[in-house]
Amino acid sequence: MNGTPRGLHRRKVLSPAKEIAFTALTCAMLIGVQYALYALPGVECVTVLLACTAYVFGARFGFFTGLCFALLRCIVFGFYIQVVILYCIYFPLFGLVFGLAGRLKGTKKLPLSFKVSLNAVCAALCVAALCIAGTGALKIAPVYEGMVYTLLYIAGVFFGIAALTFDCIWIFCRGGEHADRAMKLIFVTSAAALCTICFTLLDDALAPLILGLSERGALAYFYASFAAMLPQTVCTIVTVALLFVPITQTLDKILR
């Protein structure tokens, strides 16, 4: 265990040949799932599938699978410069984040620093979202007000509930395997929801620059994107909460 931080677990890893094969299979699965659900706005399962595979197979696998998926997706749906840049930045980083998070998979006890950090992030996001929504700090057109503030309230309530649930399990269910699994599930669900929100925000930052939109056009693009963010965020929360544990348990058998 030399070189492994205290509280973290050194996992088994795939051989290079298997890693290449599983990367190809995962990319094919992600492309197939996105193509099948393409006609349903806001409904996608790419997030939960990439999160699960990266969590089990590691950060390198997650990074390169995310990058390969981003490039292959363009062959199916077309090469649009803003989409290519957005996907090639977001999905490799998403795979990397969940690959690193997978180091917690075999831990018997979650590190205290992890628990404190999760509380701080969830609390900060909860307070920020509710304060902005409650004070009406965003000066936006009336047509977007209901949609934007609804999203902020939903995000604030979700992260607040996530923090409270995590703390209740931490305090009242110490030492139990099921409690540990529940805390990890809360973490990955919160992380996936936050990443989904960041995906839209990154798009809002990149697209106006690449497309050369004016300031007014950039603001219109920003507020219009919330229509896609809300169902995607809800879909991410539901799919990760329901599917993450059974999928990762199935994939973990491959490493045994």
C-alpha cells in the first residue's frame, strides 16, 4: 500500500489489451445509447454509463473513453466546431473525475477530508442557488424568469437534501456497509448533477465566442440553454441514483 493515500484503496486494473477492448465497447455503447435517445429532449443515459465505467476501470480509462466518445459522436451527428470543442473538453474531464472518484470504491471508511469537502460543496451550492433565486439577483427577460428560477430552486433544494441526508447517514449509521454505500451514492449523484450543470455553463461560455454572438445574443443563448439543462439535470439525478450501484457491481466482477 506504499504510495496510496490513507483511507483510499488500491484497485485492480485492466491489462492494456483489455483496456483498449473495453474502451471500444464502451464508446460503441455510449454512441448507441445517445443515438437511440436522440429524439427525446433532455433524456440521456451517457452520463450514468460513462460515470459507472470510469468509476470501475479508472481515471485513464475514463479520460480516453470520454475523448474517443466525443470524437466518434461527431461522425454520427456532424462536425460542428463549437460542439467538437465542448465535447472534447467536457467528456474527457468527466471521465477523469469519476475515474479518480473510483479510488473510494474499495474503502472501508471514507476519509474525513472527503466528508467535510462534500458537505462544504453541497452547502455552498445550496445557499448560492437559493439566494440567487430568492433575491432575484439575475436581471433577465420575463420570458425566461420562471424557467431559470425554477431550475435554481430545484438545484438548491437538491444539494441541500443531499448534504442533510449524507450527514444523517454519517452521524447515525456509523460503521455499516450499507451506510458507506449510501454515502458514496449521494456523492456520485451530486457530482453527476453538478457536472451536468457545468456542461451547460461551459457551452454558454464557448458557443458565443466561437459563433461570434453579440452580448445580447450571448445572453439570449445563455437563458435559452436552461430549457435543456433542467430536464437533463433531473434525468441525471434519477438515472445515477437508480442505476449506478447495480451497473458498477456488475462491471466490478470483470476485475475479480
